[in-house]
Amino acid sequence: MLAATLGILFEKNLVNTVTQQGWGRLLYGVSAALTQSRFGIGGFAIDDRIFVYLMRAGLSDNSRLLDVLGERFPNNLRNTELLDTALRQAAAIDLPPPTGLPDSKGHYSGLSGFSGDDSGIGTYAYLAFMIFGVHLSALTYLYFLITGGSIALYLLSQRRSTAAIVALAIVTTSLYLTVCADIVNFQSATGPGIDLKDPRFLGTIATIPVLHIIATWMRENNRLSVADYVILAAQCAILAFALHIRASVVWTVLAIPLLWMLRTGLFRHPGVSRRLYDWRSPRSIVTLAVVLAVLLTGYVCARASQHPLYSAEGEIPRHTFWQGVVYSLQLNPAWEAKYGTLVNGAGGDAMPPAAARFAISQLPKDQQGQYFNTDGSLKRTALEKFTRAMFFRLLWNDPGFVLSTFLIVKPIRILDSEMALFGGIFAELPLWNMLIPIVAAIMLTWAGARDPDTPRQLLSFAGVALWMAIFASLPNWLVALNPLVMVDHFLWDLVFLGSIVIAASAALARLAPRKLRPIFTGA
């Protein structure tokens, strides 16, 4: 299934190209990776010279810069020779190393941060270039290397469970179907799409680690060894890396502990039983502690390693949360009529900064300067502070407007996006691509029917997959809402549906007439 998934990316010409939705994030990530590899300056810092050079070399939407190259946007993003040449030259151009030191006012001249995007794409690009060389395709290949490693860890721990292996195959098949969706494209039916290199898709790296945790807890009678804990910790390190790349993966930090409480019966039996402290029990508190400890360690390491420019410039090395929450209020049809004047009519991405600037303008003159950089740009920390204040002010003064946005408008948009995602599977792809998951389903039905306990376990797993799908939609419900940011939710939806289909098919196969039963069960 992984090979078939990579084949779809080649078929859609998404391995050596960049999408219109993802080129900006990629520009930041590649610039940070080259800054670190060339000058040893890490911490998600970007050398402005490399950043500008990449834009001038073709990784840009600026018509003036592209005219010099004889290119036009977005055609330049599909010019593989142009993009790879830009990367190679940026990696080799003769530049003196930046000082890396602050000036007299504490600013780091020549270095920049990620401007409110997730800085983990810089780490991801650095690893990709280090392993596969400085090529655009390296960013795609690293995804499959990490996923393959995650599968290997899963098999080492869960290889004795038929249900666990079938569940893994359902996940990889669901990943294939997700890549077949129309939104994973240079141009989808509804507008520019995304590809696997986009951080909004890279969050799916977390799927198999989460599956590993689920499978561990579902095998209640299994006895864990030290090796199982080492493998679990390694799997959680991959989950922590996914969280570093895509901040919205934080939904797993809420879903996993709550799932553990449900599986252990803490909600039904408040008294903690002795088995919760048996470290060899899959549902012991030790397994949860390992998961949370690794995730916390990853978060602390990322925070500790960030360059001092982030605190000096008021930067944030991840997506801003409250900016997204306020941005999403624009989905309410009454927004412009009721509150458009608060932001001087600004809309889209410009709305939250306009709201923050308006709030700052109401402060005394001597207090305003602290919220701006020397170039007059708004600090990200200030943007978070004032958009948070704006949201709670609106919630207090007009709760009906805010609640209707989150409880009526947004759920409808989620359903619409989900229907668009399902409707776009296999759009404009050859028929044979549809046969691959059908063959996979037949094989998984055969595998599940051979074990009488597998159908029941898959139904239980389907319930957990639905739980994960619900939590995966929380970031979209709270912040932005469109199919492009719902990849995690869509993937878990497919896992839920696939688990039900295979469980039902395997159960029916076991009920087949006696003469046919050996074909399905091997009995």
C-alpha cells in the first residue's frame, strides 16, 4: 500500500513539484534547513539571504521576480528543473556566515523566524536533505521512510495479533485512499490543493504511532516486556515529531489519555485497581506515563532549542491559536455587518492583524511600541494577546453570535467539507487505482476470517477510530475550516469505515456454507 501511495503521488506529479497552497511553508522550511546545514545555526532560524535567494530563483509568487526567469505563477511551481536548481544553488552559493549575534537593541539582524507557521517543517526538511540530498523529492521520500520505520516498530510489538496486523493494513489502505482524494492535487475541483510535503498532510505521520498505542491497550491479556516499552517510546517519539511539524496534532494529547481512562474503566470505577500499577499490564498507568513523558520531552526539547531571536522578536515557533479562532468568526454570515468596522473592513488572513492593530491603537502612545518590531510589523505574541482579548470580549458581549458560529455554522461546514472529501476520491484517476483497495479489502477479509476473534476486535477498533476522528476534527472546529486542513479527520474516518467493512465481511465469511468455509478461513 505504501508503494501504491507513492505511485499515486508520481501519477499526480506531486513528488518533484510544489503546490500553490504549500509553497510558502516550504520556502520557510527549506530556508531554515539550509541555514542550519550551511552555517550551523539551528533553532528554526532563517538566514534572510537564503530566503530571498530562493524567491529570486523561482520559489515565489512575485510576478516581478518571475518575469526575470521567464516564468509565471503558478507554472513555476511545476517546473522541476527550476525548483531543484534553486535548491542546489542556495545550498552552494558563496555567502559569509551571519554573525548570529544580537545588535545593540537586542535584534538579530539578518535572521528571521517562521512568522507564525509551524517551525517543525524546518527540522523535517533538514533531515530530508541530510538523508536524501538537497532535492525537492527528498521531502516526499522522508515521509515514507518515517512511516516505514513506524510500521516496523508496530510489527515488532504487535506481530502476534491478527487483528492488530489487519488494523495496520486498514490504516495504510486509508492513507492510500486519502492520497487518491482530489484535494491532494496541484489543482482540485474546488481550487488549489495540497500535497504530502505540506505540513497539513505531514500530521498524518502520527497515525501509526497512535494506532500502536491503541493496539497495545486493546490486547488486555498481553504481558509487556522492557522491549515493548522501548518500542512504545520510539513510536511515541515519532508522534512527538509529528506534533512538532504540525501543532494541530495536539488533539492526540487530549484523545489518548481520555481513551486510556475509558479502556481502564476509571469513569465507571473511580477506585483505582491494583492492576493499574502492574507495569506489565498493557493498560497500566505506566504505559500512559511513557506516552505522555515522551511527548512532553519532545515539546521541551523543541522549546529549549529555539533560537533566541524568537523571544527577542516576539516570534512564536508554531501556528498561533487565538488568531485562528478569531479568523474563523468570519464564517458567520453576519460577521461583516456586525463587526466589519472593528477591523476596518479587512477580511481573510488580514482580519486578525487588523483587529489587533485596532486594539493597540486604543492604548496610550507610550505603550504601543512594545507590540511592534523595528520594521513596524506586528509581533506574533502581540497578535495572540489581542486576538484572544477580542474573542472573549465578543463572547461576553454577544454570546449568541459566537455560539451560533461554533455550534451551527461550523458543524455544517465540517459536514460539507467531509462530503467534498469523500466525493473527490479517485477523481480523474485511472480505473486500476480503484482496484487496489478492493483487492486489499478481499485479502484483509480472508485474513480476518481465519481468526474467530478478529471481527469482534475490529469492531472495537472501529469505535476507537471514530473516537479519534471526532478529536481530529477539534482543531478544525476551533480554528480554520476547509477540506485542506481536515486530512487527519478524513484519514481516521476512512479507518473507521474500513474497520467496519472488514469486520462485517470477515464475520460473514465465517458464516459461509460449510463447503466454502475453507476458502475463507483455511480451516
